[in-house]
Amino acid sequence: MSAKKVKLGDVACYIRGITFKPADVVPAHSPDSVVCMTTKNVQATLDESKLTAVHRRFVKRDEQYLQCGDILISSANSWNLVGKATYVPKLLYAATAGGFIAILRAQEEKVDSRYLYHWIAAGETQHRARLCARQTTNIANLDRERFLGLKIPLPPLPEQRRIAAILDKADAVRRKRQHTLDLADQFLRSAFLDLFGDPSLHAATIGELLEDGILLLHKDGNHGSQYPRAEEFGDAGIPFLTARSITDSGTIDDAHVQRLVEEKARQLKIGWLEEGDVLLAHNATVGRTALYRGEYREALIGTSLTAFRPDPNSLLPQYLLGALASERFQRQLASVMSQTTRNQVPITAQRRLSLPIPAVKEQREYALLTERTANHLTRLNSGLTTLRELQNSLTQRAFQGRLPQPPGGES
């Protein structure tokens, strides 16, 4: 039986993050500092690997300190990332959220925080949240009132907790498969370092590679007035890849590839992919990489991705992928990143970054290794896709009140 629906604002509080300037950033965990979560921390689980901090004076109200059970919402980002959410576990340090993040805090006497998180993270809710965004030239902003006006099904608290427990278990299974994929990615990174970690190896900047014709293209996707509007995406059309479409393990996640209506897609002159293009996320989730293997008959990229098109006679795509994902290149990215609450590396700055360029024969040896690993990753990804589809189906049933009741009747 479906539950009654109430407005999100009736069961949760929406708290805006703090604002500060890049010069205000201090080392994390330094005296009188507070960790400030930014968009890069809002991943499937809270990413605590790279923490930004500011002085405590920037936290104007006690409610802006994070609590266990809070949900962080990306409130100002590329349109496809608006509404992205992560759950805040118990933290061992004081933390708050930056200006492009909103804190959603459950009123626990009305809604279970894990239930609320699963509802927010569900595909349908994510789509509805994006429709609550106001699009500007380069960024979309979540409209607070419209977002809090979304309707959430609200069964009794015991049933909410039962649903949350079931969805937690399903998510744990999916994460185990994802962990296997991550281990394979770590293996390739280690192999690249073993083969090409010699600091004396000849290196060239991306700008020099373009001038020499070794790179044929270095271009980001559509943005500005050309960027598609929310209503121009749907269930069918030309695949449109963004930073969110690339996983941590370097694969393209079809579940996060949008579809742009064909009429709009044909109006776009840039951003079309070719097989062998290497992708780099340079906005929000900076540093993620993937090789486009022609997964789709046609595909486009948005402004959050850069496409590199190497001349295969001089630079193999598999090698270029490894070079962009390497620790050496990722350190360079970090050094030029605009360190604000919304991280990005402009394409002009990328041209100054350098890559080691070994002989094609050595590149080919690495390429063969990556192709063998890619075959294994394809099988793992297929299994992960199946698990994700099952999880999505389970989530839909849960919020439609169609989960089987436990023995003995209603919980």
C-alpha cells in the first residue's frame, strides 16, 4: 500500500553552506579550523580524501556544523550534478559545508535519515531535483523553495527503517563489486608507474603536442548559450557525457549518461566524440579519465569534460589514458586547480601541463596490458550494471510501497 506524501520541507530543514574566498583556506585540522565540505566531497559516499578547511569564524550559526545523518546536496553546479547527494556519517572532526552545498537535516521524529537519503539519491528524485534548478550561463542553482516542495512518501517510522535497511544491504552488494573494479584500476596505475616512472623520460606539454600534431584535438564540450536546457534531455536521444558519466575506476557509466533530444544535438557543432578519444574531467570531479571505445553510435560531451584525440602513429590512446590518470599528471592538475568551493582546471591551463612521451613500441606493450585488463573490466562492469538495475528497481518498489511485507504482516 502506498504511503501518504508530504512536502520535503515538512520533514527536513534546508541549511545553506558558508562562503569564503580562496585566500581564506587553511590546512585541515589546524588550530581553530573547521573542515569545509565542497562539491568534490559529495560522492556516492562522503569523500574525505581531500579536505578543505577555513577558520571557525566563517561558521556564523551552530546549525551549519555537520551532524551525523545530515545529507549534503550539491546546490550550485553543472546542471547534471545539481541535487547530487551524500550521507554524512559520524565525523571525528568539526565540519561544515561550502557555499555550493546545502545541508538537508532530517526531523528525526518524522523521517529516518537513511530513508530520506535513499529517497533523495533515487534516480527519479534526482531528476526532479534537477528540474528545480535555475540555469545560468555556466552553472545551475537549486531553487530552495521548489526543492523543499517536492513530495516524499512517508510511511510510519518503523517501515521507513525497514526500507532503509533493505536498500542499505542492496547498496553494500553493489559497492563490493565497485571495489573490485577499483582494484583493477589501481593495478593499471601501478603498471604505468613501473613502466614509465623514470623522471628522465622525455616530456612535452599538451600545447607542444598540439603544435607537433601528436595531439589532433584538445577541446571541451558545449557550454554557455549553447548548453542544452533541462527540458532538452529525455529518455531517448544522443548520448551526452559529463564528468558524472565517468567512474572512479575509469569507465563510462551508462546509468549516468544523459540523452539529448536529436534535434538539439544536431545544432551543436562541437563536442562530438570519435572512437579512441580520451576524456578528462576538468570540472567538479577533476581528474577522472576514460577512454571512449565507441560505446555509442554517436555521442557528445558537455563542458565538464575535455576530449583528447591523439595521432595513433605517435601516441596510443591507451597510453594517453594511463598518462592522464598517473599520479604525476594528477599532481599537476591539483597544482593549477582553482581552489575554490567549486574546483576546475580551465582548458587553457591544461595546455601548460606535461606528459612523458616514450617510444611507440613501449606504449604498445602497455596498451596490450590495458586491453587484457579492459576485457576483465567489461565483464565486471556488466555485472555492476545488472546490480545497479536491480537496486534501482528495488528502490522504485520501495518508494511506491510495493516491497513485500515481512512474515507476520505489516512491520
